[in-house]
Amino acid sequence: MKTMTLNHYLNQVLCTDEPALNLLFSRLFQEVTYTKNTMIYQKGKMPFFLCYLQKGAAMALSQSAPKRQVLRIWEPEQFICPVGFFSHAPMSHSVFTLEDCTLYMLHFKPLYQFLSKFPIAYKILNAIMKEEIRLLKRNIKSLSQNSGFQNHEALLEALSITYNE
Amino acid sequence: MKKLQFNMQGIRVLQRELFSLNDAELAVEILLLRSNLFAWIEKHFELNDKDREAFHLLSPASREFLAVWLSNRFALRKSIHFTVIRS
């Protein structure tokens, strides 16, 4: 399946109305590939980067087995946008890959340099955060309504996920 | 890219060259265009003194508008229609 590049995602999904800055912004990201079951963000550590998940899936878990709880699932063409990235707070949970992933990462230093040069680019961040809030609400609704997710241990077993802190 | 004549034909040629670039190369052009419009124009076109004078007569707001408009069109790989009028 062909996935949308970050630049196209910013133009077509987030509709930021800033195509030139979208292109420049998307060039700040670095492509990385993670294999299944790799930690992207670790609980207790500062999140120094934003991620655009182009391919694969990721999951946030509250803590180690046996009390672990699924907090969030990310699908392709979504941003992983930790709150601590903006508030400089450590992660309250860990995020790891559910399958082999292609991610685009943006560290805070080039982001702030870019925003300093083009303050209007805050519109892009606002659009990302708005979409993040929409997805978070959808995720909460999905987790609370879908009883299958309550049995997340079985799901993680089925996916052969062996996450431990 | 070699310098072009600052006329309709030159603008058409430049657009074709810009649209043949990959995203990384286009981003370099757009960064310069957005940061310093006149430097970008000078990079691509042969300008005479009157052209330069006319450009410097534009208000900062007009230059900013032109830089934003041009960069947005080029980022979407959409062509522009631009008439150079010389008195």
C-alpha cells in the first residue's frame, strides 16, 4: 500500500494553507526505520522529538506486565506527538512499535530554529495539535466502547509483544 | 541552473526547471525565495538596472506578499502567469 508522504499529509489532511512552509517543514524530519517491538519513547525520559508514522503501527502502554494497559494506538499517517515535547515533561508511558515502522523524526532544535525564522509556521504546529486532539478523542472513545480491547493482554500475546520496562 | 532573461519566456523556462526538481532540491529554492526574494530573482535572471530599481520600489509588504505567493505556487508545482512590463 502506498502511503502519503509527510509533505502531502500536511497539505492534504491537515490543510495548513502553507504549502511552501509545509515543504520546508517536512524536510526537517529524518527518516528512521524501527523493527517490531522497539521502544520509540521511554517512560520517565524526556521526549526530544516528534514523529510522523508513515508506515507501521505503534502503541503506548502504561506500565509493565501484568498490569500494563493500552493507552493509545497509532496507525500509518499519524503524528506521535508527546505532550512532554512541548511542556518539557518526561514521558508518563512508553511507546513502542507493533510492527516494522518507517518514522520521520523531528528534534526540537531544528523545529525551534524553523519557527524562529518563520513564525507563521506555528500554524502547522497548531494543525498537528488539533489533529492530535481529534485522534486522542477518537482513541479514548474506541478503547472505552470496544470491549475486545479490554482483553489487551490477549491482543499483545497474539502480536507476540514482549514489552517490559 | 543558468541565468535566464527576465521575460515571459525566461519565467516559463525557470518554471519547467523548478518543477523537474525533487522535493529536496525544490525546498532549497523555496527557502531562498521565501527568505530573500530579490536574491532568488537575481540568482535566476539577468537583470538590468531598471529591473533592480523597479524591484526596490516595491514596498516591503508587497515583496513579502510576492514571496509567499510565489513560494506557495511553486511548492504545489503550480505555474504562475507573470507579465514583465518595461516602460
